[in-house]
Amino acid sequence: MIMTNLPVKQRINAYNHGRDHEILAFKYKAIQDNEFSFYRGTCHLFYEDLPQIPLFTEAPHTWILGDCHLENFGTYKGSNRLSYFDLNDCDEAALAPCTWELARFLVSVVVGAETLRLSQKQALALCDTFLDFYINTLKAGEAYWIERSTSTGMIRQLLMSLKKRSRIEFIKSRTFVEKGNRLLTLNDGKTLPASKEAKARVTAFMLEFANQQTNSEFFKVLDIGRRIAGIGSLGMERYVILVVGNSKKVKDNYYLLDLKLCGPSALKPTISALNKPIKQPSWASEAERVVTTQRRLQAVSPAFLSAVNIDDKSYVLRELHPTQDRLSLNLADGKVKPLQEVIKSMGEIVAWAQLRSSGRQGSAIADQLIQFAEQPQQWRKDLLDYATKYAKVVHQDWLSFRGK
């Protein structure tokens, strides 16, 4: 049910009902402190407010990230052990009009202008840059990817820094040794203690999971904690798992895994409320939805990416990487040129994802996407106008949440 008639704070509280209160407090602090963080953490408000107008009902249906914003792009190590810069965090992924994805991103640029120390005019120029590269990439009709050899600017700097970074150093930064045992560092703003019951449940699952793998010893659990990460999903059940990895062959070569509970997409009520609801696949679980869509959108999947079940709940399991692997746009220091290079790449990445996932379980085929890109006069101006207008709604909602 879409509850746009309720005050913003009630809508947010209702959406986050039942989450871990200790971790949810981190989310509420983040979305109160910063307008861009508020936008990141309230994806459901964006879709609850989305109007049923031709701009958002007549565009080609594509597989979308759902929560596409400036900071939902980052680097990760693929299953082939190479590093990529791509979309990430597919929690809200669904089959929907492609303009939903574009609007979500463009609003993030306008809302994020103050954080990035940009003027409104500069933010709108970046929106134009994003759409230019999105449109031209769709027209080309071929899906590529960004890795170290094909990257430029800030993205290249990030990927080059990963080459120099030791994963073992990362593990050491998140763990410590006590009486000969390596354990997770707790209460550091990233990891909190997990209950005995939770540890027992996750350990039992990991034992079963390990027995199905070629190298079962790799997944032997050493420690488990509750993970604090992101903004939107804070408070959802989530764990960081320290496993043996290759430490018996190479000293300190342990691995960290991320186990994250999956709930329904924030887009689901909006999709269901359409005059012509968009039929979604009959997923075996919410985790299967997330993992399957992620594999379609990305050029190469992250290492260990799996949809798993524990009791009657579904989770996404993957390798955990450093939080520094997200591109911090604040590093541009208010300069437009480096941001422009990043925005160009983001426009390409969104288009590649839609082309890569085209013709899959109801999504438009590539020819339909190319035709959409060849007729920007039918939607581009309306999309930019909506982004500007809705950014003002976000600002008012943020002030209302803060009690201003």
C-alpha cells in the first residue's frame, strides 16, 4: 500500500518497521544529517511519489537497479579476480520503465549538488552530460564494461589504487588476533557483536554451504558479526563472516564474506499500483531476484555471489570488499571537470546494463531501446524538468523529517 497521505516521518517509520533498532539508529542519524543521505536512505519515498504520467508509463521496460544514484556505482573484484567499476547494490532491482532508473539518478545529481559544492546550473549541466552519454551508448547498441585498462579520470585512479592495495592488509584492518585466534574487530562503526543464536544459525548454514563447495575448508567460519554498511538497508539483518580462506597456504590470507537479508523491492507497491501492472518473474526468493538481476546488469559478477536460504529467509552471500572501493565524489573538491568524466562513465554504464539485460523475461529488446534513444525529444526535457521539480520535494521532506 502506498501511503503518500501520511506525514513523511510516519512513512519512513512504517517502511523501516521491524528492523534492528541499534543499527537503524545509524540510518536515522545519516538521513537527518545530510540531504543527499536522506535521498539515498528513502528510496521508497521516491517511488511512492512517482506519478502515473506517460513519461513513467510508456517508456520501454528494462531491468533496473531501482536505486540508481551517484554513490551506487563502485569497484569490486569479479569472479575472474579482475577489478571492475560498475553498478552495485541490486536490493531494489525490478523490471520497470527505463525512465524510472534515469529519474532516480538525475534527482540524485540535483539533490547532491550542495554536497558536491556545485551550483544548480552546474548540476543540471552534469544531468545533460549523463543523458548525452546514456543516449549515445544506447544508440550504439553494444554493451561494454569498465576495467583498469578502459578507465579514465577518478575511476582510473580508484582502480589503480586497488592494484596497489593488499587484501591481506584490508583483512588485518578489520580483525585482530587473540590467543592465537583471528577475530573480527567489533564496535568500530562497521561491525557489532552478533548474538549467540545468530552465530550458531549462520555457522550451521556456512557448514552446509561449505560442504557443497570444491574447497570446503576455505569457508570454515572463524567469527561472525553484525555488519553496518550503506544507508538504505541499515537495520536489515546483515552479517560479516570471517572465514579461513587461503590462510593455511599464505599467512593471514583470510577472507570476509557479506551475508545480507533480502526483502521485497521498494518498487513493488508502485509497480502493482500501475493501471497496467508490470508482470514480474515468479522468483523462488527475493535473494534470487537480486542475484539474477545483478548478473544480468553487470558485465562480470562479484566473487561468491549467491542466493541462499537460512530457515525461511533468503539472503545474498558475496565476498566483502573495502568500503573505500566506492567512488567518493567529494574527492572532486567541487571541480566540475573530474565529475563530468565520472558522469559520462555512469551514463554509459546504465545504458550498457539495459542493453546487456535486454530481451530477458519481459524486458525490451535492444532494437526498442535504440529506438527510444533515437527519439529523446519525446522524453528528455520532461525528465530533466521532473528531476528539478522532485529535488525540491526531497528538500522539503528532509526538512520535515528533521522537524524544521
